[in-house]
Amino acid sequence: IDFKVAPSNKALHQRWDVLFHQIGAMVIFNSPVALITFFCSLIEVSVYSVYSMVFNGIGGIVGIFNNGLVAGIGDIISRNDIKTLQRVYREYECGYYMIVTWIYSCAYILIMPFIIVYTKGITDTNYLRKDLAFMFIVIGILNTIRMPQSTVIGAAGHFRQTRYRALIEVLINLVASIICVKAFGMIGVLLGGFCSYLYRAIDSVIYAPKYITHLPIKETLFRIIRMVVIGIIVVMSVNVLIDIQINSFIHWIIWGCIIAVWSSIVVFLGNYLCEKQTIHNLINRVIRIIKH
């Protein structure tokens, strides 16, 4: 190490833009509880917190499959290897959307049985809110749809270019939530989140292919549509074929394992039939990673 060499601050020149993004994310993440507390009641905060706890956990599980990829993708982008970037991104996006489909289809089926068992014996208010569970599912899917694009945007270092997009997301979230909470209560806060996440998902799906990956947007749109269709097939097939009876956490875990296996089969076959070559490449990549 040569301590006499003048330091290069190029890597830090966007630090304030990164901080701007982090503050925006913090506002969006924490504003629902504040708004529900102010406009609704502490009982509603309690209900919201139970569902939020569950879906924050789900988001953490999804994030496991996304974290750690920024450095690798950033290395490819820094070498300006567009063909490799496109191949890796196709596999990444396809695999990530498969995982999202699997996790959220299971979550949709198992969320209400979990809430029934978790809140058993609690009588201060009604925790069985199917509308609330549905909105959390929709918001969770919208938030995860944009993650592959957000990953490459972060890997490419496009923080300054997208900071005003982050600001627009925050403003949409706050304004829509305040307007809707007065009319619909706690659901209104989630509607505000829906509006902001929908905007940012659309914006990210357009931005990343246009400025970074240079892939056709229709590929991503087709994967999103396929994700939703396969998720509906999983949910409808379970609702039609299986009568789930859950009385304890043990029953919930058993049914959860059964549904997870069924969902994984449907998700894999549905994606394999639509995108065979990409699935083959993804499987080979996973095998190479395991061997090493």
C-alpha cells in the first residue's frame, strides 16, 4: 500500500444520492404505522402490525435470493460485456420471478390459516381480514417485481439518474395514503402503497432495459404475466382440490410443506414449458455453484 498516493473519491461521488434513496425507502417503509396511528386507532395499528410482521418475513426470504448479486452484475457491467450481462440477467430474472411466484402463491394460501392460529384466543378486535391480506400480497408482489431491475440499476451505479424517480415514489405514497386513509381507513394506507409501488415497478421495468441491459421490455412483461398466471393456477388448484383444516402450528407446518411442494412443481413446469433454454442454463449455473 502506497500511502503517498492521492486518494480517488470517484467511488463516493454519489454518496448523497445513495443516502437520498435510503431516506426515501425509510419514509415509505415507516409511514404506514404513523398514518394509521394518526388517522385510525392503536387497535388498527395492532392488526396492521401482525400482517406486516408476516410479510416483512416473506420479504426477507425473497431478499435472500437477491442479495449478493450486485457485486457480480456490477463487475460484468464495469467490463462493458453486454452479451454476458444479457445472458446472466435473463437467467437471474427468470429464476427470481419463479421464486417470487412460489413464495407468494404459498403465502396467499397459508396466510389466513396462520392468522387464525396466531391470534387464537385474542378477542380485542377482528384480526381475520381477508382484504388486508390480499392488499399485502399485491403490494409484496409489486415491490418484488422491480427487484431484478433495481439490482442492475444499483450495480450500474445509476443512483443520481434515478433519485427524482425515488422522490416521485415517496410523494405518490404519502399523498395517496393520506387521501385514501380518510376514506378507507387502514386499507387506504395500503392503497397509497399500491399506487407508489405500481409507479416504481413500471418505471424500473422500463428504465433498466432502456439504459442498462438493452433487452426487449416484452421479455420482462411476459415473465411478469406468466408469474401472475401460474400463481393463480397454484391458488385455484389448491382451493378446488384441497380442503385445508388447520388447528395448530403443527398442522400449519405440515400443510405448508405439502403446498410448497405442489407450488414448486407447478411453478417449475409452467416456466420450463415457456422458457426451456433459460431454465436449462439456470439449472446448469446452480449445479456449477453447488459443485464449487
